[in-house]
Amino acid sequence: MCGIVGLFLKTPKFENSLGRLLTPMLVEMTERGPDSAGFALYGPEPPQNRIKVTLSSAGAACDWPALAEDFEQTLETEVEYFVRANHAVFILPAQEARIRECVASRHPDLHITAIGNRLEIYKETGLPADVAARFGLYEMIGSHAIGHTRMATESGISGKHSHPFCAARDFSLVHNGSLSNHNGVRDRLRHSGVTFDSDNDTEVAAKFIAHRLTLGRSLNDALQDSLSVLDGFYTFAVGSADGFAVLRDSIAAKPAVLGETEDWVAMASEYRALATLPGIEKARLWEPKPATVYSWSHDRMAQAA
């Protein structure tokens, strides 16, 4: 049993309050996941031709200035970064392959939790309130975010095993449930050149959907594809650079609720996580149907306006 939450702001009205709104949602799911917690947040973009790379250090405190110097020598450019607890976000040239090679070969003790133009991911073991406070979630700004509280059932308890998972640039996923065929799907993806950082079944789901995106599928289509490949009971919440999506399996045994107002769309494993959102008393509330993709994006809303 885990808890998942998501908040998509339809207008800029609450963007400076995204972290303040997400924090109580995440904390409210503590009983569903006391082992670890994490969140993926879509914030301001870096300068042109730069990307954000979120790194985590599992062991002793990392020498982030030394890492910045190494990046500068490897990428032959100045870099910027900021630190949040045992994570740091580096603003780097958009040379993803070189960045990944540098981290893997020269800093194997570090883990890339996220990479993208807008995406940052913070996750760690501990109670959700402690994790949120450790990273300063309350003060963070952005347009949308997803979060997760974990009760470990099928893999280890560590920051690397925690959700969300980033499987492609600006793509993140959280999951409540379990996949019964993740080992077989992982093997097939490896034969296609996909790599993995953990033995977590959720990473398999994230990498499967991301792989479908590389084949030219839209996010909605890639989520639909997962219904015929991923066996188990699950509810997914997914973030992309511009949007947010929710999917339940065809049986829909894992709980979920959606709420929508003129200002936001929100989802959670239980309604109580939505109860403190502004305007909740006027929100349209519903239970997402089985095997149905629900998605929102700022581009689509702009085109419809």
C-alpha cells in the first residue's frame, strides 16, 4: 500500500504556492507510506540550451563544489547549481549523454534522480513530513507536481528505490500497486537497450512508457499501451514538461480520486489529501474509471481557449 498525489495548476494564479499546496497533500498520505517519500516538481526553465540535472548522494555529504569543477572541465563551460539536503540541481549544457557518462564513470556514488528542462525530483527514506521539510518543499514554485509515500513491499527501502522515477527527459511517474510481470518486461526492455537503476517494479513501468514515447507514441497512447503489457494492480500518476496524467488498470482495485476546479486539477489515493486545496468545496470530484487515461496539458488548454 502506497499513497500518491498530484496537482496540476491550470493558471499561473497559484504557481508561487505549488509547494505550499502539495505539502499537506503528501503528508496526509503518511499512513499509506511511512517508509519513504518523494516528489517531482515542474518549476522554472533554465536558460536556453541548458537543462536541469538533479543528483542525490546516498552516503556521506557530497563535495558538490568539486563535482561542479569536474563538470566545468568535462563540459568546458561554467555551471550553476543549488543544494537541497543530500540532493543538488545542476544547470548544465543540454548534453545529456556526456552528463550521464561523466556521472557513471567518475561519480558512481551519485544517482541522477531527474533530468529535464523543468523537472526536479527529490526523494528519500523517512516520514513524508520529514522528507518534505528536509528538501524545503513548502517554499517551492512551479506549475505542477506529483508525489508519493511508500510502504515497501517488493524491493529495498532506500532513496534510489523511492518514487518518483524519471525515465526520460521531463518525464516522471509514481505508482500505487504492484506489477506481477515486471521481471519479464524489464528483460525485454534491456534487450532493446534500456538501462535500469533499481529492481523496483515502478521503474519498469516508467521505463516502459518512456520507451514507447521514443517510438513516437503520444503520452496518452503510451499509457494505453501499458494496459496490454503491464500485469498487476496499479494506479499511475505521470508528469511531463507540459502536463499531467492518471491511469488505473482494468480492474481498478487501487483507490484514486480526481478533483477539478477552474484553477487546478488534483488527484490522490484518498480524498482527504485534497481537502485543504483552495476551492475544494466547489470542485467537481469523481473516481477515475478503469483502463481510462485522464490527461491535462497547458498547450491543449491554450489551443482550446
